Amino acid sequence: MKPHFHPALINDPLGDPGLVVHFLHESRALLFDLGDLSSVPNAVLLKVSHVFVSHTHIDHFIGFDRFLRIVFGRGKTIRMYGPENFIANVEGKLRGFTWNLVANYNESVTIEAVEVHEDHLLTARFRALDKFRKTGEGREPFAENVLLDEPAFSIHTAILEHRVPCLGFALKERFHVNIRKDRLDSLGLAPGAWLNELKRSIHEQRADDWPVRVPANGNAQNAFEERRLGDLKKDLVIISPGQKIAYVVDTVFNERNNRRIVDLVRDADVFYCESPFIAEEEERGRERCHLTSRQAGTLAKMAGVKNLLPFHFSARHSGRENQLRREAEEAFKA
């Protein structure tokens, strides 16, 4: 069965951190962190609907400008999430440019910035057609660490310590819907966009008698018929546990952080975890508020994740990437 979410690091483990998650058979992606985006094709950036920024140190936020330039003029609304002071950081970025020509665009771009606090969210809107003047400021409740809640998946966060608040993230698919393509022919059906609508109806937990439009008469042009959702589920669909993808960067190994990280990433299918320092550099990691390879592996083991992918290696360890991976894996499998 093909997974619905396909995550990939933006750069190699020595480069700026960042993760893009592609949606199978959908023109959509999620982006975690805005470091150096030069390796990301424009076509991928144009698919991004939501951006989740751990914190605004330069290696996690320098790509904001490129991202803005690519989506500008496309009529999109991008929702961005970040830690305390994030709205001011976004506003500062936007004020660094001159916007006197935006009236020439019929459609441009809107950025909705969401700032995460322990017990609430602050929001603000920046519309290019308003020369990115801050509007729509508000305050929203923040319950159970959920940032985004859609029928098919949710995004959870934890506020971690990096001398400044730093967000960790987990993407959780509610359940996975897989289409049995081998059954389409026997049912006289052809693949197409209607399968995405079928999946959406299942994720939205529609009743079994919910009508679904399917191609009729061997997929004749513009010919459709309706079939019951319950029958299609029985004949075409396999439902299995959903994926979980976790992403943690720039934090320190201590009791409070460890508890929050483990709660966030527990049972993840893939855990992307920073590992700038080798195992013997625990003191340096504590001073810099970063993890060592061994600590990354220890957290992965405590959380019972299935796969650990350490990254965000310190440049001082160029050429020692295999050592960092080995030390993390040894702690993970111990």
C-alpha cells in the first residue's frame, strides 16, 4: 500500500534543516522550516499550503524571502506557524521590501501568521494588496497542542527550549485509505479524480448511504452515476492505521524537554531529529541547547518510534556523518 504522505529533507544533513511533505496524488505539500530553499523546485513551493517554523534563527528562516518571491502574485493564502514573537518576525521581513507596485496585481498573496504560546494562539494577516500592512489581529484558543485539524490529518506541536521557544511538530494521519486498483476493472470503473472525492468522503466519515459520483459507461466523457459510499468502501477500499511523521530541531536534553518530545513523537513511523554533536560532546550540547547523536537515539527509543533519521549535523563534523548516524542508531537500538 502506498503511503499518503511522502516526507523528504530539503538539504543534506549538514545543510540548513527543513522538511517537505508531499501528498500522494494531490497538488499539495507541507513545509517544516524555512532554511535555505535553493534546492527546492519552484513547482514544489507552489504546492505548499502551510508552513511550520520551529524558530527564526537564520538557518531556519532565511528561506522566507525566496518562498515569498515564488508564491507572490499567485492568489494564494499561506498559513504560517511559529513560536513567540513570530508575527513580529514576519512583519519585519515584509517591511524590508518596498511594495509600491502591488496595485498592478489583480491577485497576489496573503500570509496568515500564527504565533504559538503555551495556552493560546495569536494571529495576524498580511495581504500583499494592502502592502502587507498587518490586519486581522486576533487570539484563538489552543487545546491539546493541535495547530491544524483536517479530516484526514492533524498537526501537533510542543514548545521546546533553545534559549528561545522552539517548536517541534508531528503530522498524524487519522487512518490510511488505500484504493484497490485491481478491483476497478471488475467493477467497470476507471481511475480518476473521483477517487480523491471517495477518500475525502471516508475521512469526513460520511454515512454509508452518502452518494458518490463515479464514471459511468466505461468512463464515457461527462457520463456519471451515483453509488453508495458503503458499497464502494466494501468493494474498493482498504483502511489501515495512518502515518505519523515527527520533526524536532534545536533543543536541549533535559527532563522537561524530554517529556515533551517523547509525548509529541511517540510511536512515529519516522522521527526526524537534530543531532549536531557527537556523543562525547554532551557538555557542548548543553551549552548550545542542542542534542548529541546519543541523546537523539535515546529520545527515539523512549518514544518507541519505528525509524529514526538524525540530521542537522554540525559543520564541524563534516566527514563524520556516519559516526553521528551510528551513535544515534546504537542508542536507539540499545
